Amino acid sequence: MLRYLASRAGQALVVLWITYTIVFVLIQTLPSDPVTIFLASDAGADQELIDRVSALYGYDRPWFEQYALQLGNLLRGEFGFSLSTGQSVLERIGSVVGSTLALASTGLLLSVLIAIGISAIAFLVDSPRLRAVIVAAPSLFSSIPVFWLGIVVLQVFSFQLRILSLFPDGSLLSLLIPALVLAIPVSAPIAQVLLTGVEQASELAFVKTARAKGARPMRVFWHHVFRSSLGATTAVIGTTLGVLIAGSVITETVFARPGLGSVLLRAVIAQDVPLVQGLVFLTTLVVVVAALVVDLITPLLDPRVLRSVGTRGVSRLGA
Amino acid sequence: MPRGIGALPLPGPATALSALLVLVLVAWLVVPGLFTSYDPLVGDSAEVFLAPSVAHPFGTDHLGRDVLARVIHGTTQTALTAGLAVLVGLALGTAIGLASSTLGPWADAISMRVIDALIALPAFMVALFVVSAYGAGPVSLGVGVGIGSIVLFARVTRAEVLRVRALDYVEASKLAGAGYFRQLFGHILPGAAGALIALAVVDFGAAVLAVSALGYLGFGTPPPTPEWGLIIAEGRNYLANAWWMTSLPGTFVLLVVVALGVLGRYLGKVTRA
């Protein structure tokens, strides 16, 4: 187990190092450096100012020095500085990240509930026609444009029913409704894994035995079907975080919520590359750490995993 | 297994409808003017905010432009940007997948690490990063979205090559002394092409979704050029009085993405049969 832990943590570090390198290469392909791009639209910026700021950010050094410098900063937990405000990336999002975390975690929770609901109904209904409709739900959910769903929901709840304020007012409803919009696409991959589990579990000996013994269907679902797909479900939740981040940013924009989304989009519009770059690293770090945590707890949920996969990492299975 | 017509799974009604919708899209892309007589850019100031009717199936917008005409003409921008994204993903992904599966254990180990890293990078963040570095516009948007799908194509290519390479006729050509490129282009790539085409169709749907989301945020083509995401964004300010400006184009985008998914999965089944 200890070897498994160490090998997974080592893999995570390698992944982070390669993502850093990929982003670094992308910046090197730019026709000029980020400071010149940022100040190009600013009429008051002369060459002297550009040179001074470039030197401040280290863009005037040869590429290998930049590579080592920025990597060293990242290892010390420094994600860079915004060109627009001069604040560090962490300072920039520190005041608003709580709102994003609230939305994302509520959305994730709701998406798991939706996925469990879909798979439970698919397991319990007898009509094959009805089951075909339910099984098709996840691929429909993953095709819905989140920004459009948000607009439609806003239209119905704010303009028709008038129960949701147009701007977030701190009420539970102003968190729950955007979270529900976010949960729809996020629930799709989770539901797909659970549905596969339902399909396979129906063939497993212990499920057949439980059914033959006359256990109630709901009990069979929770105790046997759901438990045996718990490992794969946790794994897919780890890989869904990218969708969750994208969905949160878009949902925040539609519902005019402050958070990561507003900071990120303003940075993209201003072409504040160092800030966007820092946010890319930060979200990648979240994804990698989540995948690591998932890999560490999956063997606890389902001991079969460790025996079959060894030290190669399990999140790959669900990806 | 023989690939005769008899072995193909018959397309169901959902597949047939999806194929029809995709055909309509292709027609809109090639000759948009044949399908609407309205100008997508210039409106009629006497016809602002008209609800959907026979003359204007999707209604008209705040400038009196026919919304359906904007959706039809918007096909060009959205489809070309999404197409660029698929091309980027297909080209780079196939290259990584081929390197990983045909150039020996070292190349495989390195490619797999790169694939792991690409899985960890959130695709949406990468797209925004490319847009912030290169400036908003259809080209940077297409490339940015495409980087996110490299990993899909790399994995499928790798798996397909490993499968095809073990087939008898490829083994036979190798024993007969065919060189690396002859094996690759003569046998391995044609064998893997079916799965890659099916994936490209599914990925095109995902790219349409991503491109219209980023177009909605204002990072695609600038107004007044019609683009699906931008059309929906323009309707955002008129939710109270013109529901059709957002609801109908959005439903249409949803149907397109669903249709491409259905069609891609059918092609996947056909190529595996």
C-alpha cells in the first residue's frame, strides 16, 4: 500500500511538471512576449515601459532561464502576478474563490444525486421502452449548452415565475438554481458509469442471489449494485472536475455571480497572460490533487481495485 | 469478420433523423442563401421583436433581423471554427498516438506521460489561455478548443494501432519485408481510420458546444457576423420581451450536438462490426 501511495504521488508530480512544460511551450510560440501583448493596446506605453515591465517579469531573459525561474516560483507556491493589477494570482482570486467553491461543490453534490437517481430508476423500472429513455438521458445532458440552459432557467424563474432575483442576493435559491444548471452536464459522465455498473451488476452472482432470495429491489440497488460501482464512480468524479470548472465559470457569468469566472474572463479580455497562466496551473493542480485523492481512496471503497490494477493508478479506468 | 453490408447494424430512426439534420447543416454551410431570403446582417426597423410566425419561424431580433437567417448564415462561422478544432485534435492526437504505439517503448513511455498531462489540463482553461495569448477570434478559438481534444484522438489511435498491428495481414506484410512507412500508411492507418472518423464526428459535436460557449462569452467572431453562441448572447438582454431570441437558437444547437453524437456512435458501431 505504501509503495502504491509513493508511486501515485510521484506520477502526480511528473504530470504537473509536464503540464507546466506544455503551457511554457505555448507561451514561447507567441510572436512577442506577454508584456508587449498586454501593453500593445495601451497608447501611453512606450518601449521603455515595456522593457521595464518585461524585466520585472523576467521575460527579457533567455528561455531556459525563464523556464527554471517560473518552475522554481511554482514549486514555492507562487503562481505569478497579474499584469492588470500587479496582485499575485492567489490574492486576485482569494476574495472571490469562496463563492466559486460553494457553487462548484453544491453543483457536484447535485450531479451525484441526479446520477444516482437516473441509475436507480433504470435499475428499478421494468418497461424496456421507459428504460431506453432513461438510459439516453446522460448523452442528452452532456449535449446541453450550459450557457443556454442558464439563460432559459433565468428566464423562467426570474421573468415568468419571479421567484429568483436577477442578481445573486445570498439566498439559498440563488445558489441552488445555478448549481442545478451546473449539475446537469456534470451528472452525465457520472450517470454513464453508474448505468454501466447497473448493467454489469445485474449479471453478477451476488446480485442474482440477492434477487433470488427475494430482497427488495431498492435494497439490492443500494447494497449490491451501487456498492460495487462505487469505485468506478469515485474515479469518474475525479476526471469530471475539468467539466465542473468550465461549467462553474460559465454558470457564474450567466447568473452574474462574482467568482473565479469574472476574474478569469476579465483577464482573458485584457490579455493578462500571466494571470490566466496562473489560473490554468491552479486549476490543473486541483484536478491532479483530486485524481490523487481518488486513487488513494478507491482501494478503500473497493479492495478489488488494488489487486487488479497494481500501482498503475486507477483514475485512468474511469477516464 | 467480413465487412459486408449484411454485417452492418441497420440505422434506427434516431440515426436517420440525425443524418438528415447533419445534411441540412452541410447545405446551410455551402449555400446559406438558398434557405433564407432575409439578410443576416441588415434588419428591417419596422419588424423588430416579432414573435415566431410562418414568415419568421425563429422570430426577429432587436434590429429587426430574422433570427433563423442569422442561425443559417451562422453555420459557417461555428462549423468552420469547430472543424478547425477537430483538425488540430486529430492531427496532433494521431501523431502522439502513432509515436506512442509504433516508435518503441521509450516513445510510448514519454507519450503516455504527455497524455496524462493533457488529461489533467482542464480543456476549457487551455482554450481561454490560447485566446488570452493570441487574442479573441475564430482561429485562436479553434486551436484552443482543439488542444483539448488531442488526448481523445491520441488514446484511440494508440489503442487502434495496437489492435490492427496484431491482425494477420499486417503481420504478413511485416514478414514480407514492408518498411515502417509502408506498413503505417498501407495497413495500420487505413485499419484505424474507421474508429478515428467516428471519434471525429462525436468530437465535432463537442467542439460545436465549446465554440458556441466561448462565442457566447465573446471570444469568437466579433458582431455583427452571425455565430451561434453570439446569436444567443445577443438575445440575453431581451429575455423579458423576446424569449425566442435565445430559446430557439439554443434548442437548435442542442439538437445539432445530439445529432452529431448519435451519428458518431452509429459510425463507431459500424466500424467495429
